[in-house]
Amino acid sequence: MLNLSLKNISQALEKKKFTSVELTQFFLNRVKKHNPSLNAFITVDEDKSLAMAAKSDQLIQSGKKNILTGIPIAQKDIFCASDWKTTCGSKMLENFISPYNSTVIQKFNDAGAVNLGKTNMDEFAMGSSNETSYFGPVKNPWNLDYVPGGSSGGSAAAVAARLAPAATGTDTGGSIRQPASLCGFTGLKPTYGLVSRYGMIAFASSLDQAGPMAISAEDCGLMLDVMTGHDSRDSTSINRKKENYTNSLDEKIDGLRVGVPKEFFGDGLSVDVQKVIEGALKQYEKLGAKIVDVSLPNNHLAIPAYYVIAPAEASSNLSRYDGVRYGYRTKEYDDLMDMYFKTRQEGFGDEVKRRILIGTYVLSAGYFDAYYLKAQKIRRLIANDFKVAYEKCDVIMGPSAPSVAFKSGEKQEDPLAMYMQDIFTISTNLAGLPAMSIPAGFVDGLPVGLQLIGNHFDEAKILNAAHIYQINTDWHLRSPKGID
Amino acid sequence: MTINKSEIKKIAHLAHINISQEEADQVEKKLVGILDLIEKMQEVNTESIEPMSHALDINQPLRNDVVTEIDIREKSLSLAPHTEKSLFIVPQVIE
């Protein structure tokens, strides 16, 4: 059952080689064995998962089977799932049980998938190392002294260590792709608006987007087929015809124009990572792609603009945590204001408070134009750079992260160094573009991810390009040693 | 770009977060660095550029005002730290 693709698991379930209950128990056993060292899951509930598996087995028995029916999926603890705790990695929501399902969870439930548990994450998805979680840091399965990346670090460790066949994540500035790069698997952030944000706890609403995290591009395509679709309960959900993301996986990529932005190969990129990426680009040339030079001249402004826009939206979104209707409330208080102030002081961690303060500052009287409006204008410049680039190419490629995984604690006290982790991923969130990270090699035993960025709604195209690479290489099939 | 402790206390007040003197000291150092990073934006002339609030420039959709959700009042109330009857209880605000 280990290392099987989602397609192969699905076929095995259909042929009754094993049941969903057996499969789910197999992965629950792996979680039980390895979670104490990895800390990938916040909530595991064997009874609930096995009950879902038993239901799925009935569906399979009666011939009502979808491709993901009976397959256990680890869910990032940012997705509300009724009857499961949804903590968002925060003390503020430590005991929160959502009264309803997020659309993503509902879609997996409708497909007959099994919820394997809720995965650890940076608090409110704010972080790039999974060290800001109230529930403790997650470890990188390739080397437990290193971080898995973040904010979807629990899902990343779970997929990399094969504690789950696949997982979900969310990506506001790189939170699917950077951990996919640091943990050596395939992760995809869709076009903004393609996957519903309903019931997905909000961080920066104009940037947040959910996506699949799995071993291969094929697996990600199968999950995307389930996750996408218009949702009237999310006012930013795109109303367009639902696509199929697996039909065109095998198409030839002869003549595919791969744009390589010179700005992705400058300062800040580790020399060893650069070599791996250059090797991957050579491989693409061998597979028939044509390398084209492109430029994203405003990329260096992506992090500054992001650290205005994301905290501004976060400060607004997180104002709902006031200790009145749900979540944490401080124990002792004199009056209403005292209750608000203490609840938020005690319920939020340092990084979350820092971002709320930045957001409040840039939105405060006298600063709005200089910061928030300015950042929104820069956002358009960045989006325009991509428009120009796509006149010359079909797909943009480069590194997903500037380095391989770093040691736990190394950047924890230096927010600026941590923010630089997202230097190659943030611009696509600002522009709303789909992008993925696929394994492309190793440096000193730690994985390196190649980033593929598509034009809006070109998920099928980047999945196709990734799949062709993966059927000709085996980087994505390597898994960490010592996790049996 | 500088920000002093009294400004930090002011924005913490706006954000409704208590902040101790010690926390304000720590936050000050980190915030200055972040604000310097943000300041880089000012190097670029954006005079004629339209601000971008949505990645695909779509507008807010409208729908008819009809009931679409089931009643989850009891479930919702059960999540609150303190309720009585069907009310959320907070410290008294009006004498």
C-alpha cells in the first residue's frame, strides 16, 4: 500500500485487493508510529477515519465508486470539518469545532475520500518553517534537525514520510510550494478563485488558495479534479466550466516554450540549488521543450508589496477573534475592552501579533495611500510583468525556494530571513497565477523543487509538463530513509 | 523608517492587543526591519498605475436575498465561551 499512486490505490480498491478500512488502518498505524517524531498531525481520530472508510467500502461494494473513494487524505488544519477540531495551529482555536464543512472538505467527503486527520501548520498559515504552530514545530522527514517548510508543514511531512497517500494545503505566499520543495514531493497552488475558500480559515483573502500536495503531478491532477468548481458561498470563486486535469497529462511537450526569468537566478539563490534547477531545465530541453529568456523586472518588489497586503488583510480577518462567539477567552478581565485585549494577547502567537500590528499600521490614518494603495499598484506591475512574459512563453520555470531546508531554529529570530524563503513564490500569489513545485534533485541529501508557473487557468498545461518530466525521471519517487 | 514604542503601543491599541513593555521592545526591533523592507516600494513611480485588489479583476457577484443555509443556532451558540439562553454573554457595557 506504501508508495502506490492514487490511481493504483483506486484500482486496487476496485479489484478488492484491499479494503478502504485496511488501507486507512495501514496509514493510521504509520501515523501512530511516526507522528511522535514528526509532529505532522494535530488531530487524529481513528474511530472517525475508520467509520468513513467503512462507508466508502460500502460505496465500493455497491459499485458507486469515484476515483478517490476510499482513499485517506490528510487535511490541513485550516479547513473546517464538522465534528473535527479545526485549530489553524493556534491557541485561539485550540478547541474549536466547526459547525459546518468547508467546501474543500465537503467535496472530498462527497467523493468518498477518508479524512485521515488534521495536519499541523504555522499559526494562521503565517510562517515558512512550521515553527509558529501553537502545537509545536513539525520536523522534516529527510532530516529531523531541519524544518519542513511552511505554512503547510504538517501536510508536507505527512506526504514526504508517506504517512498519507496525499494531503491538502493552502498557499498565500508559497505555503504549498516551498514545503513541497523542502520535503521533496509535488504540490500545486491553483489559479486564484479556482478552489473555493468557503470554510477555509482566512489569512489574506485576496491571496489565499487551496491546493493538492501529493507524490506526483498525476496525483495532484486527480485531487484537483475533486477540489475545483464554482461555489456561490465564496464571492471570489470563479464561475467557469469545470475542467478535467488528468486527460492531457500524457500529451507531448515538443516545442513547449519554457520561459526562464533571469531575476530568479540572482542574489539569494543557493549555488547548489541553481545547479539542480539548471539540470532540470536541460532535461526539459531533452524532452523537446525550448528555453526562452524572459524577465520579471519587478519581482524584487513582490516581498515588500506582499508584506503590506497580506498583513493588512490579516489584521482585518483576524479581528473576528474577540473571545465572544467562539475560540479562546481570557480567564480574568475587568470589562469588555480588557477582555478583548487580554484574549488577543494570550490567544495569538508572536508572529501573528507582529503581522496584525504591521497590518494595522499600514491601514491606519495617514499611511493608507503610502503603503496599502502603493502595494496594490505594485501588485499590478508584477501581474503585468507576467502578462508580457507569457507573450514569449507557455510556462515559466525556476526554483521554488532559494535554498534546501534549513535547520530548526535557524531563522526563527529573524523574520526578514524567513520572509526571503518565499522570494520566488510570492509574485504568483500577487498575480493570481497557478504554480507548482516538483522534485528535481538533491543537495546534501535534502530535496530541491523546480517551480512551474502557468498563465491563469493553465493548471492542465503545467500538470502535463510536470507529468512528462516525472515519467522520465524518478526524483519524485524517492522517499526519506529510516521511516519504515 | 523608524517606529517608536509609543507608536507601537498606539497600533497595538487600535488592534485591541495588550502589549507589555518587554514585548514592545522586542517588537520594535523586528518591526523596524520589516518596515525598511516595505519602504523599498517607494523607489518605484506608480503614479499612473491602477491599484489591483483582485488577481483577476472580477467584480463582486450579486444574488437574491434568500435563505440558503440550515439553522445552526444551537450548534453555533455551543461554541461560545459564555452564553445564557440564546445570548452571547460579555461584561456589562451599558450602566
